[in-house]
Amino acid sequence: MMNKKWPYLVSALVISVCNSSFAQEPIPGTPVYEELEKVVVVSRHGVRSPTQSVETLASWSPRQWPEWGVEKGYLTPRGYGLVKGTWKQNSRISPFVFSQCPNPNEVEIIADVDERTIKTAEAISEGLFPQCGIKVKVTSAKHSKLFSPLKAKVCKIRHPDSLAEKLTQNSRGVSKVYAHEIFLLNKVTEGNFSGEMVGHASKHKVGLSGGPYYGSSFTEILALEWGQWPDQIPGWGQMPWAEILKVMPLRVGVFSILNRDMEVARYKGSALGAKIIDSLEKTDGPKYTFLVGHDTNLANLGALFDLNWKQPDRMRNENVPGGYLTFEKWKVGDREEIRVSYSALSPEQMHASEVTLPPVETQILPKGVEFSQWVRHYRGRLDSRCIAND
């Protein structure tokens, strides 16, 4: 039985970086030469329409749902514009300043197979490299081995019944823990998101079901509506950002139970984790690698690499549409360091008519974290059976 709210429990750091042997302080007064060697960005797609069917949404609320103008789960034109605007602003700040079009061999942009991830990747390219013709790479297969190794059947869940039972046990008491959030959502929707959650797992799929899980998904729709319509208030005019923030703990908590579970993260995130490490380690290959996937991908990496972030007016480990992790490898004197940050548009930026400033950046790993030690520690968490490239 849980006695505290999940966002503050599920992702406790295994290592305190600032106090670990990873971090080393330079000698005071000694000038240190720094050179950026590699950058890997892992981005969530931008604002999309709901992925649920009309029938599912109707079961959540009898109210008239808004029209998004695109197919189910597709990136909206507004979502494309927000991502493009974000990266146009990023082109003015380190480490993304380019005086001219980069050599095509210097940049790699890879997207998952969904329309929303492909279009988001194109928006990044257009915003950061306008008229440079940097192409987005997408596998021709139905599922990506890199972003979805379970769906692509690269590996399989060894003990699905055990995993499902663990997720069910970890979900017990959620309705009580998030009773106030569920009450607010029920009031807005005239529906009912209470009840218990149940874990499900098969050889190549894992998930949750139950009222709080569906309430978590509805909360995400509210956040998407906030980004989609600058001139409207989400939730049928009842949920400005201050109210969305009140129910966001349910979203982050339930989402983390599933996607920040270490076993789930190893199955679903090892391929992406290996791609990040390999891209940073290689002395050849692209200097800049962009990987465009989903909030699940970022949460999996958060578990695997002990990455946690908290931005102003947002929940801890909230995954914002178009938000991204940046991994940077630096040459500092005679050693190599890794620095990691999370960036996303603020609530005000998401709801504005256009993007006029760079996104908010939150440092996760500070300067001084030794790269090779970091790699040795975290590579050991990856499941080699689930690692493959498209």
C-alpha cells in the first residue's frame, strides 16, 4: 500500500551525482580548455490529437469533445509550429548554433514510425536547419527496433505474468493517493475515473488499465489542449493551467508506475539507451544525433539513467509535448565529461500564439561528471537482448 504520492517515489536517484566519484572539481584558478565533442537529443513529439477512439472518449465523458482537425494521434499544425519555433529559437543558443548548413554527415535525425514523430522530426530540421535539406531517417518496418524493441519483437518479456502482477501490486491504493485529483477530473468530465488499476503483460506488450489510468490519459489530453488552442481554456472552459497542474500528479504518478519501472524500462528503453551511449562514444559518425519518439521513451531513459527533472509550474518528471533530453560530451582539459539537461516550453510559452524565446532548460547532470565512468555504470543496466538498430 502506498502512503506517499508516486512522483516523489518512483524515480529516486541511485547515485547522488554531485557527491559521487563521477564528479571532479578542477583546481581553483586553473584555466581549463573545453570543447564540445558530441550531442544527442531525445525528443518527445509535439502537440497531437488524442490517440483514443471516439467511443473511448465518449465513455470518459458525455460532453461534446473538441475537433482537432487531424486524424487520431496525428501531430497538429499548431504542434508542428511550436516545435519548429522552439528549434528556431534554439539555433541562437549553445550547443545548437550553426553559422551555415552543416555537412549532412555531421547531423543524424531519426524518428519513430508514427506520423507525429516523423512530422516532429521534420519540424526540428526545419527550425534548426532551414533550407539545409537535412533528411529524417525512418525505418520501413512496421515497428522500430530502436524506439519499440518489444513491438518489433527484438526481445520478449521473460515472465509476463510476474510483471503484470508486480504492476498491479505497485498500483494498489492509487485511487486513494490521488483521490482529490480524481474528484476534480470526475467533476469536469461528469465521468468516473476511480477504482483500481490492473497490470497487463504478454510477450511483446505491457500496460495498465483501470479508472486512474484513464484519468491519467485524460489529464494528458488537457495538457495537449492547453498547447493546441491559445484562445481557449481546456476541459470545456474549466481547466486553465493552474487547474491542470492540480491534476497533473495523477498523470505523472500513474505514467511513472508503468514507464519508470526498471524492468519495463530495460525491455523498452535499452535499445535507445545503447544508441545514446554509442553515439556519444564514437570518435567518428555524426556530431549531432536527434532521436524523436514518445514520452514513454523519455521516461524509460529516466529510469535507466537516473534522470529526474523539475521545471517551474510543472510536476517533477512531467513530459511536455516537444520536450527533450540533451546529452552532451565535452572534452575538458585531458578528460571527457557528460552533461545532461531537460528542456521544454513553459506553460506560458505553450499557450502563447508563437514561440519567441528558447525553451526552459533544467540541468540534470552538472559539469564534472566523468564520461567513461558514467558509461561503465549505466551500460550495465541495459538488456543486451533488447538492443538493435533499424
